[in-house]
Amino acid sequence: MLLWIGVIVAAIWWITQAASSQRNQSGPPTRASGTLREVLDERLARGEITLEQHRELRKALEQ
């Protein structure tokens, strides 16, 4: 009887560890590096800024 309780507890522990490990790995990807111009281009592509804002900010980056 104690053996079965131990097996059940071990199985529950293993499942929770596997689930928590998966959650940590499935988060959003992080951007380790990237130039400011690349970030600016991505923001334009996502529609976060207008073309005019993109031009102004790019001009400011070049100065």
C-alpha cells in the first residue's frame, strides 16, 4: 500500500515538474540584440508607428 502511495506521489511530482518546465520554455521569445534601426523597422511593420514617424525617428538616429 505504501509503495502505491509513493508511486502516485512520484508521478504527481514528475508531472508538475514537467509542466512547470514547459511553461518556462514556452514564453515569448526575447530579443537578445538588434540595432535601433531594426527595432524601428519592426515597429513600422507591426503598424505601431506611421511612415512619417518612422522617417523622423530614422533621421534622428542618423544624426
